[in-house]
Amino acid sequence: RYADLLADTLHDLALTQTGNADFLEVVSLVDAPSLRWVLRNIEGVSYATGLSPDVAPLIVITRADDLAGVRQDLYRGQDFGWWDSPGWVGALPSEMIRWLTSRDAPVTTESVVLWARLDLFPDEPANPDEPVGELNVEDTSPPSDNGVLEEK
């Protein structure tokens, strides 16, 4: 439900940074088909399992519960609800009457966080205090026909 908002945010950041809405340095630490679909038209996207402490790409996408080495002193983050699942155990919700009358049942939402480096914002310093090295990520290829990711 927030896929369009995430895509629009990335396009706005890309326009601000590069002047091209379809090019931005993005490292996604979330390798999910739904996220790959949203990022499919953006050049400069790579997928990794983690970040080195001396690396600070412009944009990093993580799961909300796994920051995977993102230095929060160098980034601003915005979360986007990404996956919804039933918030109950078993076949039926615990409050069955409420479900039957209003179709209201508990839902668990798992989010992704888009982290944008502070120097992308005009009210922040132009450079981080500490130097960062070259981008060093472990790329994976798009899913094959059988849905299994293959390492490059």
C-alpha cells in the first residue's frame, strides 16, 4: 500500500541529487520481489546482505527490525508499511463477532525503512564527519524463473 509513496520519495530524491528521476545510488538490504518491482525502473540499485561500517551510500533500504549496519548518525529514515499479515494465530480471528459484523480483525504490519544520507538535505552538513570508503556490497541477480536467487 505504500509502494507508490516509496517510489515517489525515491524519484524526488533522485531529481534533487542527480536531476534524473530514474537514477540514484540505492542499496537495498531487503531482497523481496515486491521491492524489486518498485525499484525496477531506477538505475543504480544494488542488493546486499549488509553494509561495511566505512560505507555510506546515498540511499539504504532495510527492514524496520534490522538496521544491518546503517549508521544512524549519517542518515534520516522513513518507514513504509510493506507486508500485512493476520494478527492472530489459527484459522479465525480471536474476536469472531467483531470480524463478522465489521470485518475488523487484528493485522500485523512489517515495514521497510528508506534511509537517506544527511547530505541530501539542505539543512544538514554537506559531508559526514568521518570519511567513507567505496561502496562494497554483495550483489545478487534478479530471481530466476524458479523464484530462487542466484549469487553473482
